Amino acid sequence: MLAFSRSPAARRHHGLPWLAAAACVFGMSVWALHFLAMLAYRTSFPIAYDMPETAESIIVAILGGLGGMVVWWRTETRVARSILSGTIIGVSVSAMHFLGVGAMRLPGLLLFDHQMVVAAVVVGVVGTSVAMFRLPHGPEPVRVTNLRRRVPASAPRQGPSHARCAEVAVWLVLAIAGLHFTGMTALTVLPGLVPPRGDTVLGSVVLGTIVASVSFLVVAMTLGAALMMQHLARRSAEEATRVHLLQNMAQDVMVIHTDGVIQEINDAGVRMFGRPSAQMIGKPIASLFADHSEPPILRRAVSTAAPIWPEEADIRTADDRQLVVQISCQAIMFRGARSSVVAIRDLTARKGHEARIRHLALHDVLTDLPSRLLLTSRMARAIDAASADDSRIVVMFMDLDHFKPVNDLLGHAGGDNVLGQVAGRLQRELRGTDTLARVGGDEFVLLIAQPGPADDMSLLARRLIDSIEAPFDVDGRVVEIGMSIGIATSPRDGATPEALIRAADTAMYRAKQAARGSYCYYHADMDTKLLSRRQLEQDLRHAVERGEMRLLFQPIVDGHSGEISALEALIRWQHPERGLLGPDEFIPLAESTGAIVRIGQWCIDAACAMAAEWPHPWILTLNMSPSQFRLPNIHGVVAAALARTGLAPSRLEIEITESVFINDTDRAIEVLSQLRAEGVTLALDDFGTGYSSLSYLRLFRFDKVKIDRAFVPKPDDSADTAMILTAIIRLCQNLKIAIVAEGVEDAMQLAILLQQGCDYVQGYLFGRPRPIEALSDAWLAEIRMSVLLAQSKVVLS
């Protein structure tokens, strides 16, 4: 009895066979106990036992025990369960007892006291009922309603305590012993001659052997049951551990179902579906999924074979949201039944990451505008649609004007800020159906798939240009740029995305050449000019190797003596077909193609070599571009040129603009310090036109400052211009920095500058740039005379 009550796992997994085995152990134990007591019963005459009745008694005991156990497990109410099962077992034990007594064969009559018989039955029924009442019930029978119950992982089911087991055993012993002795008291044997029967009888020795064998069998079965209980208890504990793990997994949802009916779901599932577990357990697993996801779910629900590969599906949450999940299935044994465990992984985050990756692949990271790839795809579709209905599309290629100085002065972070603002302004002028893409550093392309009349494009282009010409605010600094636009139309200007973009790009270059801040429609003859520009780029790459570069020199004059103090080297390009080209015609092209570095290297070497041969020890002044200044070993390049040509470092003056400080001020100061250590003179060019000229004078003490031509006085200048010039000169004098004023074109300007105390002057007044061979004595005399005349005007004033 205790064995079957302590083995809920065995009952759950094996059901009636286990109860039958427990009933056999119980019935055989009681039967053996009874006949051991009967063998101890002594009379003055021999006693034998009828075999059929003896066999019937053990069968009654076993069947009665089985019936009582079944009733005990199947009855819900504890009191009713105890009374019904106790009555069945007590009556069966009583029947076994009196059948056993009736099986005795002896020379006499067996007389029973009916009242004592009733008392014996009552003792047996009461005792077994109390024992059944105290017997722990364990888990509920296997029913769907009980499958909806969830056992907390922190409170695993436990068997009855040892004290309870001992108590139940005592009640059973009292019931059986009380029934036996009360029943034997009801028996009276009257000696006499009784006619013998033909039944097979068992002697005491044989019966004793049978009882001993049954007792041994009971012990063996009990030991086997104990081992089985230990095994099943261990398996039940392992199963409880698995369920515990399922309930506490933080990531994946785990659902166990049998034939498509949910048996268990972990806490992650409760969170994902937004429903209590009680609302899901016992329901079809397909009810958790969207309708279109039911086929794979049902297919997996009935599959008990090898694991099915993961598959995507949609689930329904309590708040009517649909989530994309990945499901995988594995067949397992759960609660004695072949079941399936379904792992559900939320793919919402992963889908979001994939969408973000796709977005980044098709959009510009800085402005979030479509990339060239997405633009080309949309243009192809728009061209096909326009061909189908005999319409057109318009493509505008937009390039920012004066954007490179923004990068030089504000750094790439400031330039990125401006690009972001540009994208925002352009989008505000467009329709939702238009596509604006960023295709380069400061280049944008606009696709208009359904344009209006032709003049609307001109109006739109002007609005876009005006929107960019308004000042930008970058961390408190005002930035002004412009934009040029080229316009192409399909199918006239091209029938493919590449052709249209190329045509619009060509038109944009024409707009820049004509007047920055304008727009231009593409014409076929523009290709010729674009091809010419491309050819110029190609020629520029080989100009140095072909010896086509030339150096001209412009004097820098001492304002006090009228003598030439320095000669500034100015580069020209002697193109074999186009003639002598000024720096404005090829330097921007050289900077955009990277050829400026090679040209700058040549300029340093050639100028130093020429200066070393001059008959007078004039100072050589060289302009160094920001891109050349940022070379990793520019200090070594200058030092090597001086050593190679033999030019004294004190005769070399390098002019830089404040843009060399942008991005890496510390390195710029380091390079300037290295050049000064070599003995080279350093000058700050275009002073007053930048954003932070005064701050750079504080960071590094230059030897000279060149005042930009914008501050050289002109007849129509206001008094403010003169005051600014005076302030710059006084500042430099106080800092003991020499001053050079460039752009001097007439004697009046020279006189004003000398009156203000300017140290050095430079400009067309003293002659245009010319080869070094043209520096004649007559020219030097003219320069001295110009300065003397200006000085006399100062004295007379």
C-alpha cells in the first residue's frame, strides 16, 4: 500500500499495471500474514487446508486491494476516497480471512458467532479506512484539467514522510491483526466425525512452504518495486529539472505539446505572448500562431521524427501584435507520452538589424539620403515607366561651390555638419515622389520622375540654389557656400541612368564655368568641352615629367629703401597646345586630382636651384598648399632641397595660409617649428580673410604677415577699411612681426601704406611676374624710383 502511494511517477507512466502490481504485493502480504497466523493455530487434532478455497482467499485479497487502490486514486474528495477504498479493502481482507478459516479441514464442525464476525469486519473496515485517510495522495490522476496546473520550480513534489509511513503501517497492522483475532474469537470448533470431502487438501508443512514462498515473493516484489520507484523517481526528478530549465530560460520560448495540445510553456512564453500560462496550457498550439503560419505548425505538431529544420512563422500576442519568430521542433518523452518540444525565438531584433543593414547599403550614412545604387535602381524604373507612356524624367546634378575651404577651415566634422544641413534644405523644396541622392563628397543628384512643364525645372533649380546660398550656422560660425546645377532630360539627353547622370554632370560643369551659383541645361556640344577638361587633367599628370612647368618671379620691395627684399616664385604651365596657363586655370584641377603634391615638389626644387644662382642674395618666397604641407615628411623635403641646391636656409621664406592648421593644429605647429629650426623664414599669407587669423598668431609667432589685397586702400573704400588696415599694422608692429602688403597697383596706395608704416609691399606697381632673366638693372631702378616718389608724397602730406 505504501509502495504504490510513494510512486506517483510509476503510476503516471504505467497506470493500471502498476496498481495491479501493488495490489498483488498487498494481497499476498496480507494473505501470508493470515496463514502464518493460521499455522500457529494449534488444536488436539490434525488440521489440513482445502486448496481451492485457500487459492480463492489470496485472489480475493488481491482483487480487493486492486479495487480499493483504483477507487482511492480515482475519487476526488479525501473523506469519500478514504471511506470507499477503506471499505473495499477491509471487506476484501475480511473475506480473505473467513475464506481462509473456512478452508480448514479437521475432524469437527466450524461454528461462527455472527456478531463477532460483524465486529471483525467492522474492525477491518475502520482500520483500513483510517489508514487510507492518512495515506498521502501524491499528484492528481492524469487528466487534461490537471495538465493545466503548473508546479512552481521552487517547490518540487515530495513523497510522504517517514513518520506518516509508519503511522499508516500501524493502522494497517491494527486493522488486519484486529480483524484476525476478532474473527478467530468468533470461531468455535466442535469435535466430531465429519464426512470427508473429495477436495484436494494441503497439510501444514505444504502450506507453510507455500506461505514461505509467497512471503519470499512478496519481499522480492517489494524490493523490485523499491528499485523501480527509485529509478522512476530519478527520471521524474530529471524531467522536473528539464521543465524547470524550460520555465526559466531567458531567451527562447519553449512549448511542450502532446498531439498538438500544449502541456507546458515557460516564463519566456508568458512574456512573449502576453497571456498567463493557464490560458495557453490545454489549448492547441496552433492557436498561438497567425492563420497563415498554421500549416508548418500543424506539420510539426504531428511530427515525432528527427528534428525539423528551423522555420520562420508569425505569432499572435495578447495585444493583437504579430511578431516574426523562428521555430524549431524536437521529439521528446514527457509525462510518459511521446511529445514535442517547440523552441520559439523572437526575430524582431534581428529583422530590425537586417532592415538597418539593407538601409545602410542603399543610403548615405551622413545624410540618410539614397545612395548611388538606390538612385540608379529608381532611375531605371522611372525610365521604363516614362518609355511606356511616352513621357520624360528630369535629372539634376548639384555640386556645392566653395565647399573645400569649409573643410579646410572647419575640418571634416564642420563639413559634415554643413552637408547634413544642405540635405535638409534641399529636401524641403522637393515633392514626396522626388528622389534626392548623395553621390559624392559634395555632389547630389535629384531624380524627378513626373516633371511638370519645362519652365518648372528652371524655377525649381533657382529655388534649390537660393536655399543653399542662405548662410549656415556651424557651432556659432557663419558659413556661406553656393551651388551649381546641371539639368538633363530623358530620352533626349540619355536613355540609361548612367547616360543621364553623365549628361547632368557635364551641364553642371558648364554652369560652374559660366557663373557659380547658376544652373545649366545639357546640350550635346558640352561633351566636347568635358572631353577637353578630361584631356587637360591627363596632360597635367605628365606636365612635370615633360618639363612644361615654369617659374615666374614677382618682387617684394622694402618700403624704406626701395630695394628688392625677396622674390616670390609663381608657377605657370606652358601647355604645348593652349599656351601659358595661369594658376587659376590648372591649380584647382591639380588639387582635385592630387597632382598638386608632385607639382609642389618640383616647385621647391626648381626655385631653390634658381635662387642659389642669383647674383643678389634675395630671399626666395614660396607658397605651400595645405595638401603639400600635410605630407608626412614635408620638413625633410625642404631640408633635402636646401642641401641639394646649396641655398642658405635664411634665404628661403615659406608662405602658408591658416587652413594648414585645420584638422591637426598640433602637427602643423610641430612642422612649422621644425622648419624654423632649419633657419627658414615663415609667413602667414592672406591675413585677415580667414576665421581665426588672430588665434593662429597666438599659437605660432610668424616672421611675416602678408595683408590680403582686400585691405589695400582704394579710392572708393570707406573709412572702416582704412581703420582695419591701421589696426592690422599696429598689431603686427606691437608683436614685432614684419608686414607685407600685396596687391599694390598705384602710387596712391603705396603712399598710404608707407604712411601707415608698412614694411614691405608687392604688386603690379612694380611690374608683373616675369622670368628671372628679365630682372634687369633698369627694372630695379624703376622700382626704387616708385618707392622714393611715394616716400616724398608721405613727407609732403
